Amino acid sequence: MKISNLLIENKPKLSFEVFPPKNWDAYESVEQTTEEIAELKPSYMSVTYGAGGGTSDTTVSIAANIQNKFGVPTLAHLTCLSSDREKVSKQLELLRASGINNILALRGDVPSDFDRSNLCYHYACELIEDIKKAGDFCIGGACYPEGHPESPTYAEDIKHLKEKVDAGCEFLTTQMFFDNDVLYNFMYKIREAGIGVPVVAGIMPVVNPKSIKRTCAISGSALPARFLRIVDKYGDDPDAMKQAGIAYATEQIIDLYANGISNVHVYCMNKPDVARSIMNNISAIIK
């Protein structure tokens, strides 16, 4: 099933993101973890892809296993920062041969010492154009409710987002955010700019506070005072922090549904217990 068709259904939907192993030695354990999440029967699952293409084979294998074994539609990430058109073409053929027709087209994060002078792809919209030419793929893209960290202005970021959609992007998935008002404001701005594709709200349950500040610094996501108070109170107690983080994410998700945002994507970091807890918390809402 094409995810763009799924997203236009007017009912609450929940999906999960998982990541593949970096090498085949760890494949079996990651496969088992992703299968536990697939058993929850989310609306779909996305599988990440290293910016340098290091997980290209395992990304496809994990995605195909989820889709074929559990009947859960999968969305395979594809980054282009360090790729050329030949490499992208081969990856698209591998995805097609594996029965995967949903792709999240991304530029990828830029390492601090990365030489960008001889890149084949500079922006995700260029990758989207090539995927569009390659055949009948459903193409998604990323968006940043608080603005892309590299964009000089919010308005310019929305302008570039429109370029992605015009290039063939059929839906957008947001970077994580911790204040729903940020998303509601973003939705107003992009609709005003003529961007009408479905938007999937990306939510990250914070169960490990040590890494979240670094992650937010990279993504540009702000940490509201209410959230920081929770981290300050429970951050040194792993069990309490997990419970509080899941509760905070659940509250965000319920508020999103209540305000007409029907598509929510959870960055569950390959943690089946976190995915299961959130699914149980909203089971009557998404039935």
C-alpha cells in the first residue's frame, strides 16, 4: 500500500520508526526487535538509512521482512548526501525488487568536516526528482516545525519545503518536537504557503535524557520548560524517566488527535516496550 493513500484516511493512525543494524553481525537481534514492534500492527513502519549509505542492504532487508512477514507497510529511508546517481539508481532497483514502494527521501546530516564541493546531490529535492523519474514510488520528505537548523529564516525554510513538494514529495514527516503549539503554528504557515500534502507528526518519547539535548541541538528542536522540569525531576531514575517520558509523549499524541492531526509517527528507537506502552495507552482512541 502507498502510504500517501493511507494518510488521507480520516482516522487516528500511529506508526513507528526503527533503525537497521550497522552490519550483518547484529542483524538477527535487530530483526527480532523490529518484529516485536511490527507485531503491534502499527499503520506502517519506517526504517532508517545511514547518511553515508552504510546500512543500505540491511535497511532494505529489515523493511522487506516487516512488510512480507507481518503485512505492515514499510517506508524505507534513502539519503543522498554521499551518493551519486548510479548508487541511488541501484538502491531504487533493490527496493523495487524487494516490493518496497514507499521512500522517505532525505539529504542526510552533514558531518562537521565533510567536503561538500564535489557532491552530486546538495538538497533532498534533487533526490526526490530522481526518484520521481525512476518509477511508481510513493515519496515522502522531512520537515522542521521549528525551522531547519541550516536555514537562515523560517520563511526561507518553508520556501524550500514547497520546492520538495513541487518536485514530487507526497507527504511530510516532521522532526521531533515537544510543544504541540509549535506544530499547529507550522501547519498554519505551510498551508498558507500552498503546501497541501499530508503531514505526519514526529514524536519522540524521551526515556534517556542524557542524549536528548545533543539530539535537539542537531535537529533544532526546543525543549520547553515543562519538559525540562520532568527531566530534572526524574532524569536520574531510569524507570521513573521512562514512565514519565512515555506519559509525556502519550499526552502529546492524544492532544494532536484531538486537534485534527490524525497521523503520528513515533521515534521509538528500537524499543518494543516503549512502542507497546504507547500503543496500549491510546488503544481505544485508534481502534
